Amino acid sequence: MTTVTSPDRVAPYQSYVYAYPHKTAYRRLDDRPPLSTLWAAEPKDALSLYLHIPFCEIRCGFCNLFTRIGAPDGLTTAYLDALDRQATAVRAALGEEATVRFATAAFGGGTPTFLTAAELERLCDIAEHRMGAGLRAVPLSVEASPATATADRLTVLAERGTTRLSLGVQSFDDTEARAAVRPQRRADVEAALGRVRDARIPVLNIDLIYGIDGQTEETWLRSLDAALAWRPEELYLYPLYIRPLTGLGRRADGPDPAWDEQRLRLYRTGRDHLLAHGYEQQSMRMFRRADAPPQGADDYACQTDGMIGLGCGARSYTARLHYSFDYAVGMHQIRSIIDDYVSRPATDFAHAEHGHPMNPDEARRRHLLQSLLQAEGLQVADYRARFGDRTPADDFAAELERFADRGWLESGDPQAAVLRLTPEGLAHSDAIGPELFSPAVRAAMAAYERK
């Protein structure tokens, strides 16, 4: 593929925009609005359900997720008890049973498979019996690590309807895994992949990371080929980030053009290798095998309005408010938030406590950002239908002009029916996303006190 040189150099790795606004823009909601009020006018016939498990057996050096290492005796039981209380309160707030339907479900973390097989059964029961989500009737995605992808856990997940299992491998090279502060042996990873395939879950996703210290194009290709040997239906290729309060975050931080170039080079190598092996690019990170079975929700679909998140690290999305519990990265603060969560009575879960209001401008930004960062692009007709016959060019002319000038948009015509990124635009998704943040969100993120 041809590489387009930007007329002005822009750092390509600024922020992974998984959801907008980021939780560092959330603030305590002094009025603690009742969930019954928040959801009263929302469509509830195609909701997404997300259950968050904030436990891992280790914490990788790059990880800034809301999770803690290990769990003292009784904590996972107490957490599931609290999750059950929360689910009961949330389901009551949603209202009449006949109007509520879940279209997708996901278990994330942390590492959901940190739970035992019996605890995973209980987690599924909470989703089904408390929330009313038919797990065998909708796409169900579950995250796992090699060490916790045991046969008994996978059997439970397969029997309860899991359609997609995402395994965080990161690297098949033991030296690179240690450099990322993820101690694991390739032999154990391969054994875990064998167990996943034996469980016959329809879609296997493998996560890999590029930009690790000591990684070369040769070692990167070896990891890619090791993953391809299992013919995964999906592959996610993540650039390494070094974030504050993480294990690797103790290193000196700041602009590093040489590292940016290394990651871009490895990204292009990985992208081209997967395209040559029959995969289709869905976004900067996501690649799906061309002959893979249809899958319901992906990361993009799971970030739409109508998202119900359960657990102390989960977010929920209505059209007018995104909300969650408090957010932290540091271990001490995470433990405090989890301890607070498990001690709460059911009545506490009937209100939203931290969040960010979504005004019309924020909603338009979110729609543009999430659609544009997908390989298929944004259908302008969909934008018009949602936002009162306005177009992205009406609302974001300056931003779109900058992207076109840099060679990141397929067409510089603001009246095009589809706004789609060029291959080089997709490569710079982590620069494009932050440029679409509103001034209010930028200010809130900048004022966030890291903890």
C-alpha cells in the first residue's frame, strides 16, 4: 500500500478512543438521578448488556483497566452478591418486562475467567434470571487470559451460549511478554488456544500488541504467524501505550518520535500480513477472517446508546447521560472502590452517581468519531436522519478539512455520501479520535486528578 506523507507531522499515538467521552471526563452527579427516570423515555427493545469482573491473576505492565490483582477469600462471592443486588435494582428501574429486550451481551474486566466455573455459572444466572438476557439467543462475548482459560470454565461458557471468546495473548515471544510485564510461556498460550478450540466456541479472537521493547518486524511476524496457525476468526492488533500509574508508566514519559515510527512500521507490517492471509480490516485494531461466521456486537456496536453496564467498572449509556461508578487506575484506589461496591445495599444501585451529560453537540461528535474510525466509514444519510438533516460537514467542517489535507479521508468532498478514512487515515485513528473531542471534554479530562 502507498504511504501518504502528512504535510504536518502529527503524533499518531495520542489516545485509544474506545468510548467517548472517556471516564476521566465523568464527574460526581450531585443530584444522583434515579435510573427509572433516566431510562423512562429510552428505547429498550435492543439493549446491550455488559457485566464487569474487576479481577486478574496478574496486572500487565501496560494495563490501565479497572482491575485488581487477585481476590482475598470471599471477595469474589461478595462481588457477585453485589452484582446480583445491582442487577435486581437496575432491572426494576427499566420498567415493564414486556418492553425490555437484550440484543447483545458481554463479560469483560479485568478477566471474567478469573472466576471459577461455578462462579461463571452464577454470573450467567445473574444475566439471565435477574436481567432477562437470553444468553443462548444473543451474541455473547467473553474475555479471557491463557492461564484462566481452563477446560471447566470454557465448558460452562460454551454451554451457556458464548459465541465469542477473546484471548489476551499479546505476544507469542516469551521475552517480549516479560518486557510487557506479562509473564507467560508460549507453551501455556498454545495449550490454552487448544482448549478454546476444543470448546467449539464459534469465534476466537486473539489480542496482540506491537511496540514492545526489543520487538522487531521479524519477531512481530513470528507472533502473527503463530496466531494465524490457529485460524482465529478475529485478530486485534493493539499499539503499546505507556500510561500513568501502570507498571510500565514508571518509565520516563513524553514524545518519542522514534517509538512512534516503530509502532507505525509494525502496524503496517501486521496490517498487510493479515490482509494477505484472507482477513478484512474492520478498524485500525480489528481484523476479521473473510470466511468467519457472522458475529453480532463488536466493540463499535457495544458503545451505542442503550448500554446497561453492571459491576463497579462498567459504564452505562443513555441518550442524555453516560454514567458509571468512580474510576481509578492505582491499586489502592481500585481496592477501595471495589470494597465500597460490595458493601452497598440494593437501594444504592437505583441511582447514577458519576457521569457525563450528553448534549446534542456531544452526541454528534460521538456518532462521527465512532463511525469514522470504522473501515466502512460514516453514512451521511444516517447522520442526517439522526441529527435533523444536518451533515458532518455542517458541524465539523474544520476538522474534516484538516483530515482531508493530511490525506486521511478518501474524498475531500464534504458532500460525499460516505465519509471514509484512507488506509493511512485508519493508521492514524488514535490521532483522529482526540481531535474530535469537545472543548468541554478536553477540559474535564485535563482537570481529572489521577488516582
